[in-house]
Amino acid sequence: LIKRNALFARGRLKHSYPHSWRSKKPVIFRNTPQWFVYMDKDLGDGTTLRSRALKAIDDTRFVPAAGQNRIRAMIEERPDWVLSRQRAWGVPIAVFADEDGNVLKDEAVNQRIMEAFEKEGADAWFADGAKERFLGNHDASKWHQVMDILDVWFDSGSTHVFTLEDRPDLKWPADVYLEGSDQHRGWFHSSLLESCGTRGRAPYEAVITHGFTMDEEGRKMSKSLGNTVVPQDVIKQSGADILRLWVVTTDYWEDQRLGKNVLQTNIDAYRKLRNTIRWMLGTLAHDDGKDVPVEAMPELERLMLHRLSELDEVVRQGYDAFEFKRITRALLDFMVVELSAFYFDIRKDALYCDGPSSLRRRASVQVVRHLFECLVKWL
């Protein structure tokens, strides 16, 4: 075209190409035989792995709710699951196949493999003589020992089995799976597929997704930027409760900012909580445990018990919805505004000056006891 002067235009195009994150070199693609889990093959009951997973998503509670749509879109569009990897180490697929790819299905062989793995670990598959040991009376020349290992996400997706089913103090399915938002494609995803394939449902009742921790300017934390917050340093300087308070006062499903100013805000709030609790403990040192009938209490004490009942409902709803910030904010406001600045301020005279048998003093101590017991349980 150039020689004939027929080329309209030419130039160089720079386009993206996949590179290895380890070596930073261009990836070379080649076709190799692999082992797959089919997403749309009939499982014998008219369902497929995809249809089971989609139904399980509808039956699972997601916090925040947007997580449900995210993982649903992934399951709807995902291809078959490539299970095999060619590595020198890992958990073996542990199957025998003939030259046509047909898998040996023999319960006795499977039992020998499982018993060996339980006693010796998965490396038993790679030991000398493993092929003959596991095949037993089968013709070793007919069957090929597959040396591929499993995708590590299959490992993660199987954790519900040996974590929950083998422990009598726990139950299956799990109440909650909790991880970062990246696990909709990772742990939540692989656990869902593995469990739906083997048990027909998700291994969890609910999935809670949290965001990531950034610095005070919203940047990703990095040692090179010098903007990291080391939890051990915070614990050493201010105590572990400061970090705990920060966690429960955030909208944890979004990315959160953390730094000196944020921590100082939580330190100030923690001091208010601690001072309130300490004051109540001092008051309860004089509690004789003898209750005053509610109908005989002064109006102020009955008001505080009513507010305590209302707050109990807020706390219960908050815990049911995993809305810990809602709980913490309500408790902080109640302790600082309604208790310290209002009720305690009014009743200090009665607590300090009235006699031990005074109705007003006894009722106040009784209310403080109820307040203390509830607040300690809620917090």
C-alpha cells in the first residue's frame, strides 16, 4: 500500500496487555487440559450449580444490601470454574483418570485416599508408591495419577466443613460470614459454590461486608507514604478500647479514615463513657439491694426507667441489623446528655445528702443499678 501510495494513514497504537504481577513480564497464553466444575450441568435433580447458587443468594441476608446484587451479577455471568493448577505444591485434586479423561469412581479407592490424608496429610498423594497404594487391585497401567493441585479458592470455599461440621460446639451453617468487599469474588463466592454443589445451600445465613481503612485524607495506607496507623502502637498508647470504640462508631461497610485526629475524637468519647461508668460504680458502693416498688418511685426515676426501656429496643434493633454505629451513638448521647448532664446532676443532692433510708435516695440508687447493668451488657 505504501509503494502504491494507497495507504491513507499509519501510526503506532499503544494498547494494554496482561502482565504477570510477580515478574512484570507479558503473559504468554497457551491452551492446556484442565479440570472444571460445570456451572450449568444438571446435578441430577433438575438444578444446576448456577441455579442453586442464585437461589441461595436470595435466601441469604446481605449487609449492606448492595452486596447481594454484586455477588448475584458475578454468579449470573461467571464461566465454568477451573479447579486445576499446575504447581509444585498445594492440595492435590486426588483423582485417577484414563487416557480419555474418564475418572475412576471407586469408593474403596476414595476411602484409602481419605484415610491416608487424615493420617499423613495431603502430601501422601505425592509420596513414592502412592499410585499403587491407592489403586489397590486396579490396573496401574490403565490409570493416570493426576498431579494437578486445587485452586486455592476451593480450599477457602471448603473451610465451613472442617471449621463447623467437625466441632460439636459450633453449628452449620454459619450465622455470619464477615470479610472485606473484595471477597464477593473470593471467599464468599467460592464458599457459596462449594457448599451449593455439595450441600445444596449456602454455608452462611448472612454475609457482612466491611470497607477498608484509609488515612485521614482518604488515601490508601502505605509504609512508603508514612501514613500507616499501627494497631499495636495505638493499644500501647491509649488502650485497646479506643480501637474498639472507633470500629463501632463507623459505618463499617464503607471505607473508613483513621489517624491522630480521628483517634483523639474517640479518646474523648471514651473518657466520657468511662467517667459515667465510674460515677455509677461509686454510687452503687452504697447499694443495699433492697428495691423500691416502681409505683412508689418519684416521677424522675420512673422517667429514667421508661427511657431505659426505649433505649433497650433501639439497642436490640441495632444488633439485629448489625448497625453498631447506631447503638453506640444512642448510648453515647444517652450517657452524656440524659444521664450526666440531666439525671445525675439533679440527683446528686439526694445521693450525697439524703439519709440511707430516704425513699428518693433508695429509688435513685436502684435506678443507677439498673442503668449500670443494662449499659454494661449493651456495651
